[in-house]
Amino acid sequence: MANLEEFRAETRAWLEANCPPEMREPVRDDKDVYWGGRNGSFSSEAQGAWFDACVEKGYTVPAWPKEYGGAGLSPAEAKVLREEMARINARSPLHSFGIWMLGPALLQFGTEGQKKHFLNQIARGEIRWCQGYSEPGSGSDLVSLQTYGEDKGDHWVVNGQKIWTSYADKADWIFCLVRTDKEDKYRGITFMLYDMTTPGVSTKPIKLISGNSPFCETFFDDVKVPKSYGEDIPGFVGEINRGWDVAKYLLGHEREMISGAGNADRLTTIGAAMKRHTGELDPILRAQLAMFDVDALAFSAMGEKFLDEIKVGKAHPAQPNMMKYSGTELNKRRHELMMTAGGSRSLEWDSEVTRGGKPSREWLRTKANSIEGGTSEVMLNVIAKRILDLPGA
Amino acid sequence: MPLYHNDDQALLADTASQFMGEEGAIAKQLRHWRDKDCPDGFGHELWKQFAEMGFTGILVSEDDGGLGMGNVEAGIVLEQIGRNLTPSPFLSSAVLAATALGKGSADLRGRWLPGLLSGDSVFAVAVDEGPKHNPQKITTRAEKSGNGFRLNGAKSFVVQGASADMIVVAARTSGDDSDMDGLTLFAVPKDAAGLSQDAVRLVDSSMATHLKLDNVELDGDAVIGEVDGGREVLNAMLNAGRAGAAAEAVGVAGGSMDMTVDYLKQRKQFGRLIGEFQALQHRAAHLYSEVEIARAAVIKAQQLLDEGSEKAELMVAVAKAKAGIAAGLAVKEGVQMHGGIGMTDEYDIGLYMKRDRALSEFLGDANYHANRVAELSGY
């Protein structure tokens, strides 16, 4: 424990020296978030300085081993770093599906060569990844996916279409579920890795009800995907035809991420803020906000407990489904209440005072929380089957 | 501190689970005493066993002969009490009164704590004065009288008051009814002249009283803590009690949920187990989520209390509210999913519903505590 307190003091000093004041302001819009990648550019000098400092220290991926670009922190140290960053409201230096999703899959299933090659690229923000999972005919029933890779010896030729590919139009590479055996539903999928500039790959952004386009349709037309990128660097993760194992593992991570469990300490109450913004609160709205704040604070304790239990293997393996279900339903409720508290002001779609309709666009965006990464209904099915052991679910 | 039980706490949980599952079981305790129309509503023999197990000394300091543990440990015992609906004076005596007495003088502790540790004494607390919990307003008066005080007033919902050897009474020694200052807590012996109680049986078969104080004369040494400084003692007592009641509610919720999920796996209709129906699966899964979140809130609140954190009061309010909401859902879904049999006295699920109702009201319901959360958050 003494060492941990020492680490806390060091961390506090390091953050003080390296996290510029601008990077301690709340994220206001898209340009405040850095995603890296070949075309990545910093919106301010402070953003670049903060990013560079974190890369050098291994703090873009603090818990990853040092040889893969991390800082090799223990779970307890990583928690201290999270707490200290939260204390000064430090922004995350790098947003990345590579960190959140591909990285954990490679750490679990990748070869040594893949880890050295891809994880370091991710840690340094050099390659921006996107995820090719859902298809027009395969949403909740993901395993029915049809995108097909024909085996041509040292490569596959991939044809098909993905949908809801987050930021596919901005991504450099894709990790993609591709059917490689039409006979076996579960053991006929391969988890492939390939460059989005490969001939035959095209993307088309989908305009959402929020007016924004974070998702794309992604098309593959005779895309040549190599089986290897060099010695011990296969072009797929895990084994051929066993990509579903990797996908299932990753879905757990995705559900954790969407649930907000990782930054539950930042999921704060909203009642006091709504009163500051709107003056007097209608008594019935005040009661609803109070009930919401009870649930938000209780869920933030749940997030902390869940992370603590995961570290020591005490959490039920299906618990991320519960976190995802509860966290996303809570977030939808949060934005409903914020819209109600804001009144007509929060209806403004492109005014300056709402910074381009932020309240309404964010409110609409949250409606996807309980759909993406597994709908609430699918989460409830999984809880019923795997945790409560109910029959025939 | 991680939000799960350490090894010692896990061991205590196993011990408490086994003990309460056997000795504190519904048939052996709750139904037994209820069907006998027992005026205490619980068994003194079981209370002695609680003492032998060390449970009654969990919140008593080692200097006073107790175990010097914390609210987390008390909560572990209370969750098992809730799960088995075990009637006992644990919450009132070993959590509420013990927390108040812990802030009292050495004389006071020496007079009352040995009886708690041995299981010979039962304590009650008298705070509420109306049908809803409202400790902000205390009208019971204590006036200076010689070397001591003279108490006048009325209290209600004094759980196990008629069985108690001593009752912790919150009274006003100065100021107006709603002042924060000017309160004093007294340890009132059961045989004090002018003290009278009307016992009532509650919906969950527990016993409570309407208490009257008619010129009750007390020595100055009956004061717990400082004269006019009772709010601090009262808050400490209430927060420990609320966290404890929340832990018991999580036990009620868990017991009710497990019983219901088991039933979904046994009951057949339309040629299928009813647990195969998605309409019920989704409700059961939602209930599971709510109970898990409530349990997390309770452990967090107890840890903060034990650390003496400034955030404890807010989290205790969150825990009491959330546990009340989760347990309320668990018992209502429990009775509904059991169908007709859930309405019968023979089946235990209805007993969970009754206990939840009384427990939820005790020391403030979910509305009261949601309002506290709003106040403490500044709106």
C-alpha cells in the first residue's frame, strides 16, 4: 500500500507537469477528441503535447505491457491513474477502437508477432481501426453474417457488406468478421485484419436522426486479404474459422465500454446542474431528477464494484451484459431528463448558445446506446440464460 | 478499498449464512413466533445465540468488550437476516442503539453494553413522532429538573419497544421543533416512571409501540453524548441504521428473487416451464440487475461509513433508497410470478412482501432518501 501511495504522488506530479490546463476542460465537441490514425491532426498545440507525453509514458494504454507500448501498470496502479486523471478532469489522450477492442482481442488471442506489430501502432495512435461486425441482415443475430471470404491459398477474396461500421470513412484498417465456411454457422467465421485502402473497399456514411454520421455502410467488392503480413503476423486473429470465439470475447469488452463502467466515477448526478442551468425546478421534475440521481450514484458504485471484481476474477463472466443493459438505459433516461429540464432551449438544432444543438443531438445519439453492441433485449436474454440459468432462453 | 468482501468478511458471510439458514430459518423463527402470537415477535433464545456467535458485539469497540468491527460486517449479518426473514433485535439493538451508546460516556457504556454482548438485553430506538420518518422535526421535550431532566412527548414506530430493556429517545432540550441544534439523546430504562407503551403488531408480524413520555424523570447520566449536541449522535445512529436496513433489504430482495427464479424453473403451464417465456425472463433479468446495483450501493455506503468519509451520508441515502426500490420490485415480481400460490399464507413469498413493506418504511422510505440525495446535492 505504501508503494501505491508513492505511485499516486508520482502520478499526481507527472500529471501536474504534463497535462496542459486546456486538456483539463470538459470535452465540448468532436475536435476536442483525438482519434489518431494516418490522417489524424491535432486541433490544438495542447492536444498534441498531451498526446505525445502520454505516448512516451505509455499512458495511452497504461495497463498494457511495456513491450507493446503500454506502461505495464498493475490493476491497482491503473486504478490510481484513473482516479488521479478524474481528479483533475484530464481528458483521455487518445480515443481508439484499437485500444478498446482490437487490443484486448490481440492480447488474448494474438501471436507474439501480431502483438509487437499491431499493439505498438495502436499505442502510438498511428493506425485508426474500425470494426466490421453487423450486416444489413445480421444485427442482433450477428452469427448469421454472410460476408464471404473465398480461400485462394495465400489470401482470401472477400465480398459482402457491413453496416453500422463506426467511423469506417476515417479508419485506416478494419477488424472484420468474415464467413469462411458456409456449412458451420459458429465455426465458420474468421476474424480478419486488413487495410481500408485495399482495392474494392468502399464506405458510405449513414446520416442519423441526430444529423451526425458516426456510422457507415462498408462494401467489399473482391477485396484481396492476405493470410499473412510477415513472419508471425497472420492476417487474422486466433484460428481460421474460430473468429466467433474472438468476437464473443470482444463483445464483452464492447458492452463494458458502452455501459460506461470504465468511467463510472465520471457518471455524476444531474439534478444540481439542471437547477443551475434552469433556475427553479418544477417539483415533479425535481423528484424525477432525485430518483435518477439515486440510480446514477448506485450504478456508479456498481461500476466500481464490477471493475474491482473483474481484476480478481470474481465477476460473473456474463456480468458485462448487465452493466451494458443498466448503463445504457440509465444514460437514455439521463438525456430525456436533461431535455425536459432544458425546455425549449434544448430544442434548438443549430444555435450558437447550444453549440450546434448539442443537447438534442446527444439526446438522439443516446437512443443507439441500447441498440449498438447488443440490444437491451438481447442483454436481458443473456442474463436470463447465463446468469439466472432460466430454461430454453 | 475494493468493493467486495475481504477474506475475513467472506468467512463471516459464510458463517452468518449457515447460521441464519439453519437457526434463523423462516419456519423455525418467523412462522413459529407469529403463529404463537408471541408478544416479542422474536425468540430470546436465538438472540442469546446471536451473542454467542459474536454478532451482537460487531459494532461495540474492543475496549468495551466487543469485536470493534464496522458497518460492512454488520451488513453481512443483516443481509442474511433479510434473506431468511429472521426476526431479531439485531438492527435496533446491535446497530442503532450500539452506535449511539458508542458515543456515550464510559458509565453509560458500562451500564448497558454488557447486556447486549451477552444477549440478555434488548434495546429500541424512539425517534419518529408521526407515521412518516422525519427526524428533522423533534417535538418531544426534555426540561432541566434538579440534576437531571423531565421528558414529555410521544413517539411512534418504536420497533420492539415493549421488549426493550432500554430505549434511546431523541428529545429537544432547547430551540424550536425544527431546529438542527438543541437535541439530546437519552438512554431511558424500561421501568422509568411515566413511560408507557401501546404495543401493535405490524403487517410483517414484527412488534412496535406507540410510546408516551409523561413527566419521565431521568438522571443527568442518562444523556448520550452532549446536552443540546444530540444531532450528531442521532445522525451517526440513523446512518448506521439506514445502511443496516438497506443491507437487510438487499437480503430480502435476494431471498425473494432466488425463490422466484427457482419457481420459474419448476412451474409448468401450456406444457412448458414458465421460465421459458421471454416475458418472464426479461423481467427476471431486469430484477437481477436492480438487486446487483442495490448491493453495490450498500457496500459502498458501508465502506464510506467505516472510513468516516464525508460522502457517507449521501451514499447511505442512495443505498437506503435504491435497496428499497430493488426489494420492492423483487417482492412484487415475486408474488406476481408465483401466481395464485403467491397469495397463500402457506407459501413464503408473501412473507417477503410483508417484511419489505415494513423495512422500507423504517428510517425513511425511498422517497424520503431520494429527497435527501437532492438536498445533499444542492437542489
